[in-house]
Amino acid sequence: MLTLALLLPVVVVLFRHQPVPLPIPEQSIEVPASSTPLVVEEQPQVAVYLSKLGQIETLPLEDYVVGVVAAEMPADFEVSALTAQAIAARTYIVQRLLDNDKSGVPVEGADVTDTIAHQAYISTETLEKEWKSSGKSTQLAKLQIAVKNSRNIVMTYKGKPITASFFSTSNGYTENSEDYWKTSIPYLRSVPSPWDKEISPRYKETLTISKKQFLSDLGLSIAIPTLKNDSSSLNSLIHILSTTEGHRIKELNIGGVTFSGREVREKLGLRSSQFSWVASGNDIVITTYGYGHGVGMSQWGANGMAKEGYTASQILKHYYTGIDFQQVTKLLAKK
């Protein structure tokens, strides 16, 4: 994300002890710390719509970030990866708050939902009651340390909070933003991410779908009898037209109709837009590589970097090209 994958441009070779060179200085870059501790009153308040309860929870920014990290990243990840996730989560919500962006919120009075439409979030009550009662107090304390390590810090580009997109697992590379969203964003560039293949359980998945369902999901009316049971016949029906810099399928032709890789991924419910396929009787067996849209930080890649000793800021500067760090309080003071 290897029958068809051989048609894609390059297969990255992974060496555990030879990490990809990073676009950062040789010196370790530390995330800047606040000069003075924040008190609760100085923090922005975040109003989260709890979709299952139909209620709004309003809480301080840093407490909100704890709930996002708990929902978005496994607590057994390395602290540096969790800290990077905390900064990405904080950056996302601060950008929305500064822009007064209420998009995707179904009720008045909320800033964001607790779903992946924005950022997944676990409520304070759930963390305090269910996590602690189920013996996850240590994991919760670890997440709180990761958030505290990065307190008040967000990523910026030219002085403004970035669109801090992230996803689960790369196929070995991240995507340029325009290959997914059509808009070119200078800090969301394709970069290598070889760590995922070694450690992510979501790196590769095989899905079996009937040929009839395959055509139906894509909205094609090709006669089923024209699809023979051999892969050569299937490959005469499906042609890759172009691939992205991130080694995913950009466009392909299926039965004379052109689709984007993203369209096929979404219509078929695939994990990634890098995929290969073979025929198997009346079915098509599809193998995907990576999990998610591919833009921004790979969470499993971040953990792989952390395992090799990279700091949170090094991880972020790898996945977000040319970014800086800024204190939330200074950004709010400019508003």
C-alpha cells in the first residue's frame, strides 16, 4: 500500500537501523516550553458535542487534548509519539477556535464533535470512571504526562496554526495534500515513512468481494458474464492510469470509466488507496497497504520513530514540512 503493486513506481526497502534522513538539523530539537505555567483560567475552553449522549461537555483545552490522545492513539505507544499526537490534536482544535470554525457541528454551542469527523475524543467522565475502574490508571497517567510535556504548544506555518491532519498507518510514504483534498498545502508534503511496515498491524489487509458487488459498489453496469474467472481477464478490465508521489493509486480505469483512487477506496470501503487485486472464482481479492488518507502524520510511523529515539518535535518536523512551534497563549494574545 504483491501482485499488482509491482506496477506501482517504487518499493521502499526498509532497514530497521538505517532510519530515513530527516529534514531537520543534526541537533536534537526540543519543543519550546512555556516560560510560565498556565492556570486553568488562561486556557481556552473547548465545547465538545458528545454524539452518543447528545450533550455538550465544556472543558479546558489541555483536558480536551488528553481525551483526544486517549481516543486517537494507543496508550502503549512511546511517550514521544504520544507527545507528538498531543501537539497535533491541540493544533487542530486551536486552529478551529481561532478561525471560529463550527463546520460539521450539528448543534449550536459546540466547537467540535467527539467523532473522527473532527477528532475522536473520550470524555473526562469516561476517563475518570471507566479507565480507572478497569485498571487503566497507569495508561491515563502516561497520556497526561505526554500532554503536560507539550503544554500550550501548537505547530504553526508562517505564524498560523497548521491543518494538523494525521492518520493510522502509511504504505511507506505519506501523501501530498492535493492528491487527497485537491488543495496544495506547503507543509503537507509526501515524505517516506518506512517504520509502519515493521510495526503496524494495520499495514496490510486482504478483502474478498464478489465481482457482482464490486461492480455494484462502483456503479458500473458491465455484464457479469464478461468477467471470466482468471486474473488476466480481470486485469484487462482494470487499468492503473497514474500514481501519486505517495505511491498510491491516483487514477484508474475500470470498464471504460475513470475513477480516482480515493473514489474506489471510499466506494469499496478499503483501508487505503494503494491496493492490488486478483480474481478468485466469482470473487475479487483486494489487498491494501496502509490505513487512512495518508496526509500528515502517520501515527504508527510516529511510534516507529519514537522507538528509534526521535523526539516529539523531530517526529512532527518530519511529517509536517517546514513548520515551527508557537505557544497558544501568544497566538490568542494576537487575536
